[in-house]
Amino acid sequence: MSAVPGSVAASRDSAMPPVLWALLFGNFVIGTGVMVVPGTLNELGSSLHVSVSTAGQLISASAVVMCVGAPLLAALVAGWDRRRLLALSMLWFGALHLLCTLMPTFGTLLPVRMLAVIAPAIFTPQAAACVGLLVPASQRGRAITFVFLGWSVASVLGMPLGAYVGGMFGWRSAFALVGLLSLASAAWVWRAMPDGVRPPALTLADWRETLRSRALMLVIAVTVLFSAGQFVLFSYFAPYYKQAIGITPAQLSLLFVWFGAFGFAGNMLMTRHIERIGADAGVLIAIASMALSLLLWPLGTSLLLAALVSAPWALGCFSSNSAQQARLVGIAPALAAGSIALNSSAMYAGQALGAAGGGALIARGQMGMLHWAGFGLLLLAMAASAWAASHRGSHRSG
């Protein structure tokens, strides 16, 4: 492999370079691993003899690790060659998920799972941050959203498959599946990624500029709000639908396939049209689509109606974050490594807040209020997004 990936970056072909497919698959595996807990929450609670709200702590605790880890690790690994960094992070993800399958109790599983999710804190933001060195500047926005299609594919295939395997064979089998996929991803990244890909390390002054930028911080606040709004309910899909419509594991898998298919379609649409409509408008459309679903949520009184009501949410679920990444890169390309790491941190912070809030509502017997809490947070996210768009030109505003 060449030491400098200039031949990749210089390509003027409209097709995505092969290395981006390896990064897409890595995000698919990361997304599958992150979402394996919501899909197997019923089985985890039953097998480990804990309540649904307690099992949900696997989501919130892992999200805290990813939230804190993304910016800290971005600084720690700044000088690493990305081929080695990304491959090793997937190897870690695989090995720790295989170790999770050996844990006999909730108390032993929780810390191992928390260690496992160090990998998403590295892989997702660092894969996005190095895209600018792999494609021409004119393809940057499209390439970033392309790489994030992996999360959408995870929702189409990975999450439903994990839920099905977990429902049929137990949560340990679902975790083992994530482990094996992670090892395959590590091998693919190692083969596809060129040597010598090292995005410029952010200096202390760069981090200070990132944190003092009103435009960047407002965009990141939007991510916190819409992530929390989703995960108030998304974390508890399995127990919610079991209580509301008596859903079976097979039906839950089909519902996740439906949700994932629309999520994939939403991300494809965003990838195709983001350069035309602009990232600001793309984010607002995606959040509004999610809010519509939560407003109509009480109408989902059967499997068919639940599927129909969830479709707008799915369209905006993954496309919103892809557009956010492109939005940040567009505001300050030179600070992308830091802003994208902070945005990943914000996404996981929102997940932690949402999962914890949803668990608190369930513990008080208010599962029926989950969608209203999420709807309120999404309305706040829409207002914050419009505010962020109005400050797009005020990058330096400390």
C-alpha cells in the first residue's frame, strides 16, 4: 500500500472509493452492536433476572462511556495512522462482545459492555474525520453521508437480526454475532485502508476554537436534543410493544426490518439531495419527520398501524445524524476531527439521557408517556436547529 493516499483523494470518479465501503461496513457493525441491547432487552432482563428499567442501564451506561470517550480519545489517538487505529478498534469491539457472552450476571456484564463500547467512541468519529483525505473536496459531504449509511444498514439488517437471534436463541447468541462481524470488519478495514492516513492533529488552540464557536456548539446541542428525544422511547421498543400489542420476537424483528428499511431510504435520500437542499434544511426536515411519528404514536394500536406510524421516524432517524456531520464539516472543515468527535459525544449523551429518562418513567409505571417526552424534546431540537442555522456564519464568536 502507498504511504500517501493521494491517488484516492485525487480520484474524480463519481463512484465512492472502495475504502469507503469498508468504513460503511464498520459503521454497520458498530450500529448493530450499539443497538443489540434495545433489540434484546426482554431477553436480557429475563435471563439475568433484572427488571426492564435495570437492563436499560446497559444502554445509558454505555452511552455515557461513548459520550465521554469520543472527544478524549480523539485527542489521545490524534497522531495514529488511521488504518491501524480503525482496525484495532473493531478488533477490540469483537473481542469484548465475545467476552460479554461469558458473563453470568448483570453485574459482571455491565462493566464488560462498557469497555466494549470504547470502540464506537473511536471508530465512528475517526472514520468520518478521515474521509476528507480519501475523496476530493467536492465529494466530501456525499462521502460522509455515504459512510454513515452503515448505521442505516444496521437498522435494516443488523438490529432486526440481533433481535431475532436474541429472541430465538438468547442474548448471548446475539452478542456473539456482533463479535464475529466485528472481527470481519477489522480484517476488511486493514486490507482496504491505505497507510499514512493521518488527519492533522488538533492543537489546544483548535479545541479552544471549536468549543468557543457558537455555530458549532449550537449544531452539537441539536444532536443532544434529538438523540435524547428518540432514545426516551427507542431504548424500550421491545418492552413497549410487548405491553402495548403483545408483540412476539419474530414480529419485533419484522418491525425492526420495516423501521430499518425506511431508515436506509431516508439516509439514501439525504445522501442524494444534501448538496442541493443544504445540510441545515436536511436536518430540520429529518427532525420534523421524527416528531410527526411521536405525535401520532397513540394510533399504533396494532402491528400494522405501529409500522405505519413509525415510518416517518425511521426516515429521519439516521439521516439526521448524517446531515449533522456534513453540517459541521461545512462550517469549519479544519476543525472536523474535533467537531465530529464532539457531535458523536453529543449523540451518545442524548442516548444516555433519553434511556435514563425513559427508564425513570417506566419505573413509575408511565410507559405510555414515553412518546410525549420524546416529542417535546424533538420540538426543542427543531427550534435549536433553526437557531443554529441563523448563526451559521458566526463560526468565531467566543
